[in-house]
Amino acid sequence: MNRRHFLTSAACATVAVHAVPALARQAGGPAIDWQIGPVIRGRNYSVGMPDHPTAAGRGWYFDFPGPRASDGHVHYITRPAGPLGGARGIRFRYRIDARRGARFVPQETPDLPGTVSLYLQAAGDDWRGRGRSEFARWYSPNETMFELSPGEHEHTVMFDANWISVMGSDRQRNPREFAAMLGSAGTIGLTFGSRMFRGHGVFATMPARFTLLDFTVF
């Protein structure tokens, strides 16, 4: 079966920034601006996925790989950003279309539900998580890890919530480090995984599609 064509169409979508004109370049934009990855030292961790999602109106979509982990898995979908120090949060809206009975499976923790959450990364991060890069990557709070399920969903996550750093600290313990990352943000987007491993990849047991309808920094 050609998984790329199991759905006849993707609805028109809006992926934009509203209300903060200075941040208009930080999110949204055409599908080509979004990268499926992450790509670290030449290796793309989203196995079996294209480099970019597919344009759908003013938004984009991708089809989950599957039905086995060996068929691939989607980890991160991100785009370039700039300083976010003047922003208050992110609102995003998406739709998942799936065959009846489809499961969204984290490839490293298959007994847990698959999740989607938000992600921020400072410009120039070396991905090592040591020294200056200990606070370069941040993930939205535990309570804002959303289980993947069919239907249309909308979520808002504020920047004054308790975001989690890549080495397991958080905004409450390191407010200056989080503020510094916002001021030097270079990447923004979504991660797919589980509550144990946020961005370690998800596949679907039956054909399923994720369509981003709106992604707003405000």
C-alpha cells in the first residue's frame, strides 16, 4: 500500500504567527521551512521520513511511517526561529486522520502511548548537552505532552510554565538560563515520542496522517 496516498486530501491549513509582528518570521511559513529530523552530525534520526512535510494549503502534513518500527519513525519537526524574548507562548492546532484501530507507538517504549509536545533550541547548539549546551534545548512541561489520537486538537503552552531542559532540569530552578535560551532561540517545533523519551520517535500501526493547521507564537 502506498501510505502517502491513503487519504484523498489534506484540508487547507494556516500556519502563521499572529499578534506579535516582530515574531512573524519565527514560526509558520511554508512546508519547505520545516525540517523532519533531527539531523545531527549528518544523521537524520527520523528514519524512513522525507526531509520536509508536504504542503497543504498554507500548512503541511506528513504520514506516519509504519506499521512496524523497522519501517521508520518520526522524531522532530522543526523550523528556524529567532529571539523569542518578547513572546508569551505558543498555540498550535492539528488534525490526525487515521484508519480505525490505528495505534501511535513510541519506537523505544512501545507499551506507552505516543505523544506530541513542543520544543525550543538555542542557536548554535552542538547537541552535546554539556557545558554551555546544557541549557540549549528545552521541552514543554510534562503536563503538556499530548497523547496522539484521531481528531482535531488545539493546545496552548505558555513560556512562564515549567519547561524542561535537555538534562532534566527545569525553568523553576534555572529561570535565567531559560530566559537566555529564549533570547537566543534558533529552532522551534514539535517532538514525537513518549512520556519517557519525548523526541525518540513514533510510528503508526495503520495508515495515519498528521496535519498542522496552525502554529502561533504570541
